[in-house]
Amino acid sequence: MNSKVFMALRILLGGFVLVFGLNKFLHFIPFGEMSAEAGAYFAALASAKVITLVGIVEIVAGLALIFNKFGALLALILMSISVNAVLFHLTLDPANSAGAIVLLVLNIIALIGYKDKYKALLS
């Protein structure tokens, strides 16, 4: 992959997760209407402080990807959040799944871009 294209996509992913991580604390992007099931699931995550932990991971991952420090590690950790976001939206909020799918695709591209960093783990 072209290094400039990868850099742009890495920074885009970093900005994406940084904004949504900060939103978990600053609440500058309002939530739309959720189904009862989605609201119950989200309330359970919030009461167990999982949302806070996800927000911290997103902020750290966003900064790591933007500044390209430990980006390979954080892209791998961020994959669990990406998959969970897609599963949440596809099962409980399908109308609003586009953002989660974009997140997953950008995360996969980041993993592919960092593939040389993972060779030692996979050999």
C-alpha cells in the first residue's frame, strides 16, 4: 500500500475513534432514538462502566494512530471495539450501521498496513 495513502487512512481512523472516544465523556454528538433493546444494552454497558473503558481505549488508539506511536498494537486492540460496534448496529440498530461499518473497514485497512509489524507474531 502506498505510504501516503496509508498515512491518510491511518489518520482518518485515528480522528474517527478520537472524536467518538471524546464524545463518550464530553457528549457533543447527540444520540438518536434507539430501540428499547438497544437502549437496554447501552444502559447496561454504561452502568458497568464499559462505555468509559471503551472511550479511554478509543482516545488512546486515536492518538496512537494519529501520531503513529504504537499504532500497530492499538489497531489490533481497536479491532475488538470495531467488531462489537458492527454487531451492535447490525443486530440492534441496523438503520445506523454505516458508521460502524466504516470504522471496521478502516480498522482492517490499518491492520493490513501494519502487516509487517505482525510477521513475528504469526511465524
